[in-house]
Amino acid sequence: MFEQNRTLDRTPDSRQPHDRLSPWSADAARPDTAPATCYTRGVFLTFLGATGTVTGSRTLVEPEPVDGGAGGRLLVDCGMFQGPRDVRSRNWDPFPLDPSTLTCVILTHAHLDHCGFVPALVREGFDGPVYCSPNTAALVPIILRDSARLQEEDTAWARKKGFSRHADPQPLYGSEDAERAITMLRPVEFGDAFTPVPGLTARLEVSGHILGSSTVTLTDESRQRTVVFSGDLGRGNHPLLDPPTPPCAADAVVLESTYGNRDHGDVDAEIDEMAAVITRTLKRGGTVVIPAFAVDRTEVLLQALRRLQDQQRIPVAPIHADSPMALAALRVYLDAIRNEDPELTSAVIAHGTDAIDLPNLHEATTPEQSMALDGGGARIIVSASGMGSGGRVTHHLKALLPDRDNCVLLVGYQAVGTPGRMLLDGAHEIKIHGEYVPVRAEIAEIEAFSVHADADELLAWLTSCGPLPTQVFINHGEPEASAALAERIRRELDIAAVVPDVGERVRV
């Protein structure tokens, strides 16, 4: 059985609207100070991130020691908050426990909203291992180094131009912090059991979201209780990766809800629309700008562009991959294909590296090469970040949005408050680098490249291996998506489905 404590460990006004969410007050019981007599024995989960938003995934797991043995505490994911300012500001809130008391971190995958806060944790005293799959261990260094570099560059730019609200803006963390975090990575093969903290056995399985992405199964051996974390779940039709592994029998599941209130459209129809958008833009001499997540989305896009060119459904034009991080990740994917990695589909392995390595692909490796692309012309630019909220793509948007010949093609989830979401919602101008930029370019959206499971796929994964869990905790979604998925689970499966509050602590 599972019991909840939906009031303990919250600030008195935690139900009130607030911009900077910090779940602990001076008087509130913290995980490292709460007396053991408050609870019966069990495993406690505290939701520190990805509550009410699709970013900042962080869940604290604490098995209570048995017979006076050593305790431990771990984080499943340690991601950055992204999106509008009031969400991003949570990155700067005091961490709700002393990072030096954490035994370890387990990462589900290498996206910034799941791994990007690790260097900040290291900066504050965390020095334990960071467990993840081998491919995640290959991708995380790329993500963290790029994140640190961008923060340092953006901070210097803001300081120079004076558009920061702070007199002396500082990055959340720097390159030295990222390098220290990278040394803590500990690869674990899929399916291998390991012991992250005393009393818990852990196992990673394929989640099919990006290369290396995993679900996390934690089992309390003494009490025979199992919790499964979905991480970000992929889809059954990912063009490069095998589908997610069904979950084992679990007592509780922590389930993402990015697309918890909608289903993806027909993929073939959307690819047709993509071909039409690209063709008409190139024919009028315009540039197609595709904001794309550097890891996986770029590779999926390149495969689709290769296929459309080979089928003569779009004109052959220069394709520019303009993201140092994306180019580094591309090499990891190419190595995986060469090594016939078991995460990849048999079709991709059969095609070899030609599946994503186009003959007309140009790599923009220097700032000068990137800036040269802003002159316009019939070309395709694939550049990070995927929501237009940072990186080189912001410069392309600033230069190319005012021209009606150009097109911005949005191919992934756009969080509320990001430039991508503003464009999707019909903004007439957006603010970039402190300046308002008029939006005259064509804006198009294609959801065919989403690598997040939709509502039907989330439910199918949850029910793919019985018996059903006693309880499901819904995280990693906008409030409407999380609430809709929780209600659907209650209605169709007749089990408890809870959308936790930030800082909420529950017992398994």
C-alpha cells in the first residue's frame, strides 16, 4: 500500500501563487532534518522539479534505513528549469537540502532539463557518482560543456550591453564546474542491476526518447517495493531508435506528461506539409530556419531531409548544421550506427551512416560561419536551441524573422514563455537580446518529429506490463497536460493518479 503526506514539508503558503518557487521555509521540516518518528518505514519521494512545468526534472528518493544501517538519498535527474523568466529563476533558488548529503544522482538522459543542473549541484558541494547509460555518459559532457560556455558568453554579453537586471550578472555555473561534474559520470549498461544507495537496487532500461535515454527502476529489497521513473518516454515510431521497454511490475510509477492532453497527428501527412513548406520557401529564395534540440532532433531531421531529397520531394539546397553541440552529438550518433548499437532500429543499422550524413550538409563550426548564414538565400539552417531560447538560433531568428521570404519551421514541443511558443501563438514581434524583432517570416509547425510519447502512447506504456501500479505520480508537464493525463488514468484504469505540488513528499 502507498500512503501520502500532502501537507508535510511545505511552506505555509505553498498553495498561493508565486514566481520563485522554494519549497522549504525556515520553519518547514526538511528531508535532512525531519524526525523519523513522523513516518512509518518506507521509501520517500520528494518532488523538487518538473512540477507545473516540463523542465527542471528533479526527484529526491530516500529509503529509510533498516535496523539502524546506513541511510542514503539520491536524485533521479538533476535538470535545469527553462522557459519564461519566472520558471528559469527557480535555478537560482537555494537548493532545498545540502547537496553534500546526496549519495548519488541517476540521470535518465542527456537533455538539459534532466542533466543541466548537475554542475550547480557540484558547485554547492555534491561529490557523489552520477549514474547513467553509456550513451548518456557520452552525450552529457557535450551538453554540460555547451551549457557552461553559453552561460559564460551570455553573461559577458549581458554585462557588456547592459540589458541584465543585475549590476554584475553571473552564470549559474562555469566551465570548471561542468568539468568536475563530467568526472563523476558512471556508465551502467541497460539491464544491469546496481546499488545506488544502501537498500535500493536500481536498473536502467531503454526509453526510446533519445540515444541513451532510460527509464529507472528502483526496488527496496527489504520491503519489496518498486518505483519506476519513466524519464522522457519515446514513441514506437522513432525513426532511429527502438521503442521503450515495457515497465516491470511496479508499486508506483512517476510518469512524464509533456503531451498528456493530446495525441500526435498523422506522421505521413505532416511530412507532406513539411515538404511543402520547405519547397515554397526555397523556391521564393528564402531561408528555412529550424530550431532543433541538438541531441536527437537534429539527427532525426537530417534523416527526414535526406529521405525527402532522395524522393525529390524538396529541392536540393545547402543544409547547414549550425550548433557546435549538435555537431558533437551527431558524431556520437554516427559512432553508434557504426558500432551497430542495440538501441538503434535494424533499418538504421542496415542503411549505415548514410541515413543521417547528407552529401550537401555543411557544418558551421565557427561564429563567423554562423554569422554568414544570416545574409539570407535559399538554404536550410538547423540550429539549437529547439525552443529558440538560447544558442546560435537566436541570432538567426533576429536576422531572418523580419523578411517575409523566410520561414521558421517549429518541429518540437514549445514551452510556454519561450520564443518558439510566442511565434507559434502568433506574436507580431518577439524580444531577442533586449530588442524587439518584427515577425514577418512564415511560421509553420510540424509535430511529426516529436520524440515524446503522446497521451495514448503514455497510457499504452503504463499498461504494457501488469499488474497495474497502485499509484501514479504525474510530472514533467504543463498544468493542463498533467491534470488531463491524471484524470484519464483515474477514469480508464481506476487507480490513484496524483499531480504532486513542488516540494511535496510522499511515502511508498
